[in-house]
Amino acid sequence: MKNLTNILMITALLSTLAACTQQNKEAAQTDKVEAVVSAATNFSIKDENQQAVLNQYLSIKDALVASNSADAQQAAKNLQQTLAKTSGFETAQKMVDSIATSSELAQQRKVFTNLNNELIPIFRKAVLSKGAFYVQFCPMANEGSGGYWLAQEEEVRNPYYGDEMLNCGEVKETIK
């Protein structure tokens, strides 16, 4: 009986240690994602309206990287206000509206694909006064159809999978 008690105590101790180790790994990964999300903007677009749109778009992208649907929803609401005052983004406005009204991460990511298809051609033509930003691509996104996005950092942080496959993808283009 004493051996059984010892075995149960050891098993409980090992289970606790394993759970703590997993929590530490998850916390470290979350910290890593949040550090990238808070990186300072390293580019400047001459058109202030385009700069504002891209900065707010990046907030949506960063929220999706962090797999945070509530933050993506709030960032989309902020972008809605800017797009309402900016011409040339009418189609994008409808997509942003869809992200702002959805609380489902999978749906937000699906619409994000279409948003990128709309915005990337616009921002390829942007005139920068400093720095660069990147067009990145994940071939596995959207059930293998792939998905593009814009990023201010060269290091890939995947908004379609977040921490599930954080680094899945590659830089396809540098916009300078």
C-alpha cells in the first residue's frame, strides 16, 4: 500500500512538472509573438493617408499573428474609420467591415486573404520616403491555396496560422 501511495505521489509530481513546462513554453512563445507585434514601424510612406491605412492594417495582421480575434476585430474597427475618410479603398472597406463584425478567427483570416489581394497592389505603388516593407506568402494558407500579406519586418510571422506555424512562409517581395 505504501508503494502504491508513493507511485501516485510521484505520478502527480511528474504531471505537475510537465504541465508547468508546457505553460512556460506557451508563455515564451506568446512573449515572442508580442515582441514582434510591438516592433516599431521601420518605413514611411509619403502619402499620410496610405501610411495610416497601412499602419492600421498591420495592427490587424499582428492580431491575427497573435491569434487574437478580439484585437483583430478592434483593429478592423479602427481601420474602418480611416478608410471611410480615404478614397481608393472602397472594396477594402467592405472586407474590413467583415473582419470588424466577426469574432471568429477562422472567418477573419479568410477575409484577410481577400483584403490582401485588394491592398497589396495598392501598396506596391506607394512612394516611400524611408525604409521598406515586405510582401510575404504562406503556401499552406487557405487549405493549400496560399495566402499573401504585408509585413513591416522581414522575419516571417504568419497571420494565417499564428503560433501553430508562426514562421511558415517566405518573403516574396521587398517594397522600397
